Amino acid sequence: MQLRIVTQNIWGLNTPHHYWRRRGIHRGALPGSPALQVADPADVWRQRRSLLVTELARIDPDLVAFQESFCKSDTSSSQALEIARALGTSGNGYHTVDGLGGLAVLTRFPPLRVREHPLDVDSYGGHPGLLEVTISTSAGEVTVIVAHWPVGSQEAKVLCAAQTHQICRGLSTQRLVLCGDFNADSDSPPICRLLADGWLTDTWQPSSQVPNKPLTTPLPSPSMRLDYIFTAPCDTFILEEATIFGETPDSNGLFPSDHCGISSLLSFI
């Protein structure tokens, strides 16, 4: 069986205008483009949502892991649900699972179990955690863990890595996918700690379309890799294809997010 998995930090309700005006940097839009003049977050989100939906419809994933998915306080809707509904109009039919801290999953397969795992680490007042969703496929169950480690010290992220690894190893599952925005580059101590025992495998390999590590953020000029799809145990999945997407702006210079997304096509028995 094959399973196409996508991870994407959708950047909440942020706007390129906010970064350009208040922070003096370009993020999410080309320098000098008309997209920098649009200041209304709702208007910018409608445009970015359309770009995200177009990209996801083209890729046609079986499962999507979102980070920074804004959820209304009454939980009646979320950015993830809006995207799922837009994709559903073309017949894809995704189930939506919203978690705390902006984590969300769209899945074509029925979610059997959903759990949240808090991470005990300071994150500037936030509450970082992991969203666990187990899906039922024709070849058996697959457990997907979505992570968004906080921005902070290297020490805090190493602690996140240790706790994430412990939680994943403690699950009673034969097939595990760990993905998300880890706010740590691929050669950093937190990622090295996460992969130290060889149990988890990075699905990005040099044989993919980008020969080395994919630089995923910040657009328009990515300089870091913070986004990953890992699998475990190491011999469970076979990587068929890995690509990045969302690196091309629209005619107004707007990108779908300030992160590129990553897509991995996995085979398993």
C-alpha cells in the first residue's frame, strides 16, 4: 500500500505586511510585490487559503499534518477545516482533527484514536505538545504524530526531542509517522538527539528532487530546514518520493505560507 503524507506550517493568520511594516523583513511575499500592501489578515488568509488548496489538490495527499492552524474560540471552525471543506468540493473527502496549539490533521482514512501529549518545556507562555492520530488503512493501522516545537533555546528543544522520542517509543504501534515543524535545522543538537538511536528515519534522502537538505523557511528566501517527516521503525516504510511545494508565489507575489510544505510518498505492507 502507498500513503502520501504532507506536512505544512500554514502560518496562522499572519500577513507579509505585518512582517514588512513592523519587523522590517520580508516574509511570505516577494520584496516590492503588491502582496505587501494588503494589511487585512482575513483578506490575506482568503488568498493564502486558495493557494494552499490549489497546492494540496495538485499533490492529492492521503494525510495532511498542519501546524499553526488557527481555531475559533467556540471551536466551530478552524483554518484546517476551511481547507478540508474547500478540498472536499473536488471529491477528496477529508476527516478533520483539530488539536491544541494549532496542530491539525486532515485524513482520508477514518481516525480510530486521537490523543494529545503535552511537552514539559518553557515556550514563552505557550503549551507545546504533540497530536496523535491513529488511522485505519486497508493494510492496517498507522499512527501519525504531529509536532510543533517552540522557538527558544537549544536546550529547550533538546528537551523537546527527548520527550518526543520517549512518547513515540512508548506507543504500541507497528507503523509510526512523526512530522511537523520542529524549529530546528537538520544538523542541530535537537534533531541529532531525536535520531540518535536510529529508530526514526528521515524520509528526505539525497536521491530526492532536491539533492541535499530542502530549505523550507522563511519564504521568499529559505535558509533553514525546520520541517520534517520521520517514520519508524526504520524498516517499516519504503520511501518512493519526497518533494517540497509552495515555493512559487502567485501573480501578486504572495506565497501560501512562510514555510514550504514537504510531501512524502511511502509504501508499506
